[in-house]
Amino acid sequence: MNYNIVYYENLAFEILTEVSIHNFLNKDKSVNQQVLGMYVNDWGADRVLQKDNKFLICKQIEEAQIVE
């Protein structure tokens, strides 16, 4: 059973990894979006959520489809 699930805006996301925000900060303390985007792409993720001082690198869990 996977316990690395978080819910955001009524959607379920699997947390693939979490990383400290300071790893992606520029000298002026802004987030380097380009480097963060490459990191997210490397993980095959599609969403970044923030909790405390960490980024949660997540992948959306698709809703189940009923097959008849």
C-alpha cells in the first residue's frame, strides 16, 4: 500500500520525492523555475506542491475507469 498520497483541489497525487526549496533558489532568493522544471521532468512528475520548506514532486493519480 502506498502512503505517499496527497490531495489538492480534489485531485489525488502520488509524492515521488520531496526536496528542500533552498536547492532551487537564486541569489535573490527567488525560485529558479527552469531548474525546478528540469528536476520535475527528470522524475516524470507533473505537479509541484509546497509544504513548509519543501517542494513535493508529484504525479497525478488518474481516476479509475469502469470497463464493461
